[in-house]
Amino acid sequence: MLKKAFICSAFALSCLGLSFDYDTFEASFVQTIKNKSGKKIEYSGKLIAKKPSQALWEYQKPIKKIVFVKDETVIVYEPELSQAKYLKKKSQISLESILKNAKPEGGDEYSAKSGDITYRFKVSNNMIEKLTYKDSLDNDTEIVFKDRRKNTAVSDKVFDFKPGPDIDIIK
């Protein structure tokens, strides 16, 4: 069940463009997913995002996994399994559009609804610090961003997945 939650979270996260008033965003993150029975799993890694619709989520723990996002395509690469899954974004959700519709909750906390999902987030230094939401599988997801940087030089090549001949491709 938590593997399904990870894939749903990857979809949701891949749709978040992470663009406020800057062109790139980089951070380390800790993502915690808790299902309705209370079981939880914690992922950690690094994120690089670039306007208008590119992101690289590099999960380092508990297992290595890299999620490449480029326009309409999401690729979930699992090095330990030597496989890559090609997926299409189901919807176009950008954090920028969510922020435009955000309502203040007090202080530096905001919320915005997109479809059936309500996103709650905390902003500091004009950058997202924490994002929480309940996904379509009723899992609670929290992502905390640390070591945040904006407008660093990021090559578009960072977002290109180049599988070797030993990688199984699942489409």
C-alpha cells in the first residue's frame, strides 16, 4: 500500500513546479507518508526544480530512486531494480497556480485547494519550507525542505534520463 502511496506522491510531487518568483529551486527534503492505519515511511533526498516544468527528485533513503519530470512525462528510475517506469502526468498542478489561489491561515502558513486535494504549506524567506496534503489514497504526506536555494545555475541536462542497455523500460 505504501508503494502505491509513493507512486501517487511522485505524481503529485512531479506536478508541483515549485516556482514562486524564481526560476530554479534546490533543496534537500524529508518526505513522510502515513497511511490511514498509521503505518508510515520516511524518504529523504534532494530536489532540483526549474521553470516551467522540470524537476528531479533524487530519493536517497530508505532506497535509491530518482523521479525525472519533464513537461508531461514522469520517469521513476529504480537503480536497485534496474528499471525505469515512464508515466504521464494525470493533471497539471503547479505550485505557482496553487500559491496564486492560496488563502492565508495565519503567519507564514497558507492553504489552497486543487481538485479534491487541499495543500497546506509554510513559507519562509520567500521559499516553501513545508508542504502537507492528503492524497487520493487517503495517505497523509508531509515534505519538509531544508538547505533551500533559488536561482542557481541549473542545466536542462540534469533533467534528462539516459538509460543504459541493462535498464528495463516499463511504459
